[in-house]
Amino acid sequence: MKNKLKFLFYFSFAGISIYAQTSLETQYNYANNLYENKLYFDAVTEFKRLLFFDEGKKYSYECSFKTGDSYKQGARFDDAIKYFTLADINAKEDSQRFNAQIEIVKVNILRKTTDRALQLLDSMDVNYKFYNKKDEINYWRGWTYMFADDWKNASKSFALIDYQHELKILCDRIAKEKYSESFAKILSFIIPGAGQVYTGHYFSGALSLAWNLLFGYLTIDAFVEDRVFDGVMVGSLLWLRFYQGNYENAEKFAKEENIKIINKAYRYLQNEYQGEKP
């Protein structure tokens, strides 16, 4: 009688376990199907449901990782980092841990928290478990610098992978094309209008030089003629105003031209570059 009871107990327990595992697998397949079909909002709900019932944590990594990616696709970056971090914690292999950490880096790139992304990449770079992942780490370090508008350091990062890397060549070109805002301003300090000419705004540069020459002449002429009041008024109200506007405009034009150059590079990365992106 006791043997029969034991048999029934073990049989019932095994049946419940098998049913639970089957139920979890079915739930995972359902959630994953939503994810694969890019129904990210619904996928998040089902993955979270599975995480709640998966006491043995069989699917904890996969669910956390794909929940994080679903949030990332919806630009919910804080939530994405939360679940990628859970994936990192529940990773069973170094490759899973590396993938989760790289995704955290990508999210930080997208939300332009540059210091945090670089900090994570530096810690991964010195982790002996990731010693064979140097190229990938440098690749995402390059992307971090590009999104931070630091094209020279981005170029250095891609050069560590391949000196002829497509993105290194792009970064070198952008760094060369960009205007120096401080140089444009200094030029216009020395010669009014020169900063505008440097940024390609020739008419504005010529006009600025003409106005400064005119009011400079009128100011000096007034003092020479002993018309001190006229000299002070013309000099302070007109000449200095045009002189100040001249170098401020030079800096503004440099910024505007740089934005155009950077946006063109970003459009290329988004629409034409075939490599992996954040």
C-alpha cells in the first residue's frame, strides 16, 4: 500500500513538473513569436509574465534580454537598461554576459550618455573573459565618440580594428571638413568679416568688413575733428556693435556649417552604412 502511495506521489509530482515545464515553454514560444513579429509592447507583457512564473529561471536570460530589446525599440531607454542589466545578472555564459553589456553600451550611445558608455567599454576592455572581443569593444567605442561629435577619437578607435576601416575613413573626412569655431571667431577679431569668409559666407563677410570700415572711419574722423561726443556715440553705439556682431556671427556660422556636416554623416550612417548600428 505504501509503495503504491509513493508511486502515485512521484507520478503526480513528475506530471506537475512536466506540465509546468511545458507550460513555460509554450509561454516562451508565444512571447518570442510576438517579439519576432515586432509586436514589442505585447511581447514585453508576455515576457514579464513568464519571468514571474519561471521560478527555476530557465528563461530568465532570454526573457530579460528580449524585454530590454523591446523597450529599446520603443525608445524606452531607462527600462531597456534595467532589463539588459537583469540579463547580464542572469547570464549563464560569458558570451551572454558580453552581449548584454554591449546592449547596455548601445543604449547609452543612443541616449548620448557618453561618459557611462565609455566607462562600461573600459571595464569590458580589461576583463580577461572578453580578451578576444577587443575589436567589438573598439567598434562600439568608435560609435560612442561619433555620437559625441568627437570624430578624431572615433577615428583612433576604428583604426585599432583596421586602419582602412570604412568608419575610420568617414571620421577622418568629417574631422577635416568641420570648421573650427574658435578659429572663425579669432579671425573675425583680427579682420572683421574674415571668419565669415572662412566658413563660406562671402557676402556676409564682405558686408561685415564694409560696415566696420565705415563706422571705424567715422569714429576716427570725429575724434580727429575734435567732435568727441560724435566719436564716442558712433564708436560705442555703432562701430563696437558691428564689431561684436561680426565675430559672434563668425562663430554662429561655423556652428551651423558643422551641424550640416555632422547631420550629413549621420544620414549616411542611418541610410547607407551596412555595418552594425546601435
